[in-house]
Amino acid sequence: MDAISYERAGDIAGALRAAQQPGTMFIGGGTNLLDLMKGGVARPARLVDITHIPGLDAISTLPDGGLRIGALVRNSDAANHAWVRERYPLLSQALLAGASAQLRNMATVGGNLMQRTRCPYFYDTAFAQCNKRAPGSGCAAIDGHNRMHAILGASTQCLAVNPSDMSVALAALDALVRVSGPGGERVVPFTSFHRLPGDRPELDTTLQSGELITAVDLPPPLFSEHAHYLKVRDRASYAFALVSVAAALQLDGDTVRSVRIALGGVAHKPWRASAAEERLTNRPLTDATLHDAAAAALQDARAQRDNGFKIALAQRAIVRAVNQAAGRQGGVA
């Protein structure tokens, strides 16, 4: 077993200084990182514990009426916080759909954003081919078992999907990610935080070297009345999504005034379904318009040998999630 040094940071500045040493990784709840270390996928030389940095575990209101969720807020605390439940039910539902209660009690919001794919070829070092783990080695999923893999935004270098439920809701809610680093503080639009694989699949996010997530900002609540998170999976508990949908609406009678739709389980990053949103905005919410929007969301999908079923599944999931968000219990799925 490799020797690992450990340091506990007392503030953000101390954490950033410690991160300048090569081979350093931040650790919060550790629910994903420790698994990766046990399997030999992650091999940090140094861990910087950020769990004692004051203020990063707080949830607070913003001057514009939005909400700031600190990077160290536990997933269970965020999901059950009164402000989140009442103002951002989509986020609460997504958090409660992820992992188990025990893991949610440990996992942090910042760590959730940084969790890595559950592609079995990435997790099992017995497979030599994995461009995400060993750049340039190839992608075993292309010719292997790819039932769980991407149908949108994939490349010839990687078919892995992002596993986070929380991130799908944050993509739909137009969240912002606040980070601190050697160059100071910056704010990243959530849809730009995770990246598609392209020819650099080993890079999951647009974070720069040594940067630390400090908070997630949510805009003023616009979708507290009509929101639904739907997760379709092989079993009802502790399973990652085959397809998930975060749907949020503003309705004027039967007319959609504003809509947000994001998909999970289908791409290397949470996938914002902009084409579907365009087909629904300022139109009556009918079965015809909804099915048209769902088809538009998947118009660029490309199936692999084992995952073609995801295209129809995602379309049906969009229809069901939007109907649920709108309270159309009798809508056609």
C-alpha cells in the first residue's frame, strides 16, 4: 500500500496552499474518493481534509432571493433543509434519489459534484483499456458491455456517464458553482462545470489545478410549484440511473411560460435538454407538444450495441416527468 500524507486545513487559504504540492487531493465526506483509493484507481500522495473549514457547511439566503449551499453541506442536510424543500423541491427530490441514507449522511455537496463515473471498465484496474483512467489506452466499453453507457455527447475516446442525481437537478436549475484557487475566486455556470469527453476524457470538470469548490448558488426560486425528478433504474434502491429527468415548469393555465429539463444517465455530464425546452416554451402543454419535445431532446442520440433502449426510455421519461411536474396525472407516457 502506498504511503499517504494527511493534513487538516483550517481555512480556505491553508487548503489552497497545501494543494500546490503535486499529488494532493482534497477530501470531504470521502464516499467516492476512498472507494477509488481502495481499488487502486485514485493514488493520491497527500490528502487535505477540508471538513473543518468554517462556513463551508452552511446554507444561507442570497440578496436576490436565491440560496447558497456550502460545499461541505451533507447531502441529507441539503435534501431535508426547509428552504430547499420549499423553494427548490427538484433539488431535494434528486438528492433523496441518490445513494443510500447512510451515504447521504456522509457525502457532501462539493464531493457530489466531483464524483467520478461508475463505468465498470474505469473502476476495475484489471481492464487495461480505459482512457479516463489511463489516457491513450483505449475505451473497453466501445466493444464491450455498454448497456449503462452514453447515448449523447460521447466520443470515440469514452462512453462513460456522469452518475450524479444532484447534478442533474442543478443543471436544470441554472445553478452556479463558486470556486477558489491560486488565481482567486471565480463563478462557473453549472452547465459549464462538467465537460464532455472529447479527446480528454480523463478530465471530468473544468476546474483548474488546485481549485476548491466552496459553494453552489441557486437563483431565485421560479419552479417551486411544478417540479419533478424521475429516476429510472434497474432496482428501486441504491442503483444508478439508466435514465433520469429533472423537469421544472412555470405554467399559465395550460400554457408553458418557462421550462427546464435536464437528463442524467445518458451523457458524460448532466445533459440540458435545450431543444425540448424550446419546443415547449410558450406553447400549450398537450400530449402532442410534449412528445414532440421529447423526440427533439433525443434527436442527436447515438446508441451503442447494448444501450439503444435508452433512447425510447429517455423520451418516455421526459414525457412522464413533465406530466408529473405539471400535475397531469393522466398524461400519456
